[in-house]
Amino acid sequence: MTNEVAISYAVLALKNLGMDKEKIQQMASEVRWLFDMLTEEEAMLLANKFF
């Protein structure tokens, strides 16, 4: 799966949950930045700590 496919799934999920378009665009931008800043392992660790 590519980064853009992953973002597309997230966009659709947030749309289905009723999030507004501006917030979804902000999320997509933030995710693209995080793809460049964190390894997959770092992202998993931080996300799991959040939950």
C-alpha cells in the first residue's frame, strides 16, 4: 500500500464520521509530514501509546 492510498482510506473514514472537509485536508497534510518525519516503527509506538 502506498502512502497516498493509506491517506485516501483515512480521508474516507473521517468523511464517513462527519468530519468537515477543512479538518480532513489538515489531517492529510499532517500525515504527509509525519510520513517524512517518523519511521513506521516510531509511528506505531507513538500511536499505541496514545491509545
